[in-house]
Amino acid sequence: MFVRFIIFTVILMTTAACDKAPVEHKQPQASSNQTQKSADIWRDSPYEPTWVDLRLIKVGEHSYYAEGTPGSATEHDGFIANAGVVITNEGVVLFDALGTPSLGYLLLSKIRELTDKPVRKVITSHYHADHIYGLQVFKDLSAGEGVEVWAPNGAKEYVNSDGAKNRLKERRESLFPWVDENTRVVEPDVYIMEEQKFRVGEVDFTVIPLGSTHSQGDLMLRVDNDGVLFSGDLIFQGRIPFVEGDTTVWLEQLRQLDAANIKTIVPGHGPALHDAAQAVSFTAEYLQYMHDQMGAAVDELIPFAEAYANTDWSRYKNLPAFVANRPNAYHIYLQLEQHSLQ
């Protein structure tokens, strides 16, 4: 019933020849005027200041990303997820918008240190709070630029759901004052159901929908000119993943990830990597271990609490966001239990 998961077998056979080190952080050189501007960005801001260390890290000719700090959802002023920035000669394309309007505003200020080109599109990997509450900044402050928000089709289920309303209510308390009564869930302009290619300026992009993997709907963005893949939360690095979607599909998408012509993978959480097999391995091994342990318990009719208590979590217990581990295990236990009844 449960198929053992083998990750990128062919790639793993050649990893000895691959560069497995994290991508070198190449920080754009800021002038003294830019430094002063950065220090003053909150002076006329409509958003609550946050002093997190948000930098744009260059990973391709046109591509940058902001790397969140590993942790649970409400740590580090909510700056726990990554966002991608692609600068073309006709405008900027973003991948995700971070977890508070304040972080979105800070991200926009960092973009403005590099270019005055308009933001054309914000491609959202999925509709989880740590990736989308910054969207309103780009809609409100970039309204005259005609910015479009694209999202996976599964986000339709979330936007007006009770879950979205309850999450926003919770974050207005747990992430106050950065999430407050003025924070809202921005509805996408375009829902993506199939792979889609588009061009902005001289740069070609490919949007790759994944179905329900990590959430109700997920997608990736490939910057074709740069060989950069923004994977969203299909891939985690350096912290316990948050599990909500169909983990069987998630594992299958990891197995089938096409790394051809990809030089760099930027995960939804954690540092960018050059090596596809290494980038995939942590998330895939974690999910497979969960499947193996919870699957065995379901097969033997062992209650969840007993199964969880008897599982060796030593390899994961010291990682950031381990608080999510038990809910993850329970989610997978229920999924596998349901599958066993079909």
C-alpha cells in the first residue's frame, strides 16, 4: 500500500560532482544615499515599522530573493518566509509578498533601492498567511502601475473561507501591530490551472502549478533566462515544514521535479541551493519518514497518540518550528487512515 520513496535517483548518483554549498549571498552595493533612504523609509509609511534584517540576495542576472529567518509563524515580526524579486527592463515580477503589510512595504523599499521600474506582477506560490499579507502593499501603493496578482487555482477555496477569516483574526492578535484591523486578504486577479509562460521585458518566465501539495493549491515560478526556480513551499530548508495539503501528491511532485536547466532553487523557507537533489532531500525525507511511521501505525491500528509518542523524532526535534511536528503527524495519520478505507 505504501510505496517507498526514492528521491532523484539518477541525480543522487552524481552528487559527488555537484556543488552542494548554499548559494553565495551577493549583496547589492548600496550608496550612502540609498543607506539614508533605507533608514528613513518608515518616516511617511502607513505601516508599522519593523526592523528585521531584510536584504535582497542576488541569485541570477535578474533574480534576487529575501530570505526569511527560520522559525514559527509569529516569530521575527512574521519574517519567516522567502520572497523572490526579478528585475527586467520593463518592470518587476515578484514571487510571494511576505507575511505582514510592514514586511511587504520593507520589501518594496528594498526593490526601490535597485530600480524604479513598476511592479508588474506578483505571483503567489500559495495562499498561506506568511506569504500573502504583504500583497495589499503592492495593490495599494502600486495601483497606478496595474499590478496583477496571480495565484494557484486552489487559492479560490481559501480567499473567502472561514479558515482565512479565522487566520487573519488570529494574526491580528499574534502579530500585532504589524497585522492589524487594516490588514486584509487580497483576492487574486488571475487563477492558474495550467502551466503558463509569459515575458516581461527581456525575461521569460514559466509558472508551474502543482495542485494540492503543501496547501489547497501550490505553484512554482521558473525564471528561464537565469535558470532560477522559485519553488514556494514545495521545498523547505532549515525548519520543520508545515503540512496541510495532500502529502502523497507533495511527495510525487518532489520526485518528479524537473531540474534540467535549473542552476539555483530558492525554497519557500531557507537558503537557496545550487544542487537540486540536496534542495529536495530534506523535505522529501521528512515527509517520507512521516508516511512510514504514521502509515505503519495505521496498518497496525495503533492510536495516533501512542504512535506519535513511540516515534523517534530526534533528528528533527531541535529544528525551528518543531511545534508544527505533532499537527503534521496527525494530518498525515488521518490522511493515510482515510486512504486505507478506500
